[in-house]
Amino acid sequence: MRAMATMFRQPARQAAALLLGLAAQAWAAAPTPVNVAMSNAPDGTQSLRLDRSQVPAGPVRFVVRNLSADTVHEFLVAKAPAGPPPMARTGSRVDERRLEGLEELGDLGPGRSGSLSMRLRPGRYVLFCNEPGHFVAGMHAELIVTE
């Protein structure tokens, strides 16, 4: 009887260890939330505010809100270039084709929200709206991703 009890303990311990390991992996893989607020002011300035400027490498979930009452905004994320962002010939938009790792949530109407999930590697990222004139009016922010 004692041998039988010992025989069942080992698999139970292994199962418990496996479950604890899986739970730890799931916890580690939970995305880091970043809240993003986009708005425009009556004087024409645009803003993109983050609730944090730094996140650890790994999965990140951007929760984006367009706080503007009458303006469409879009949300894009790309690796930050070494110098200033490459602008299109008109100078009113960033040339998206020349950015590395670009991901886009797309257009958000006034008062709308959306989310974008990504896996980010360590480095600097630029988050911005690329509607004509919005980037140059200030609708961008930098996010640092740490090891």
C-alpha cells in the first residue's frame, strides 16, 4: 500500500510543477498596457500623450483614444530612425515606406478608441498620427523599450 501511495505522489508533483511553470509563463507573457490619448487644440496644435514612456521588451498593448471632438486621427508605431523621421515630399506627412517595423492601428473617428498589440524588441520607437499636418503639429511621442 505504501509503494502505491509513493507511486502516485511523483506524478502529482510533476503535474503541480508543470502547472506552476505554465502559470509563470502566462504571467510573463501578459502584454504591458500603454494608454494613448490623442487630441487637437483650437490653435491647431496636436498632441499624443502616453501614460508611460518606457516598457520592458515583449508584448505591448496600446489602448488608443481619440479625444478630439471633430478630427480623425490614426495611430502608427515604428522603430525610431537615427535622425529626424523621413518626411514625404509635401512635408505634411511622414514617409511610412522608409520606416522600419511599421505597425498601424488605422483611423479613429472623433471620440473613438481602439487597440494595437505588438511584440517589441529593445530600442526607441516613435508613435504618431500621420494624417496630413498632424505629425508636424506635434502629434508624436517616443517610447523606450528596455531589455
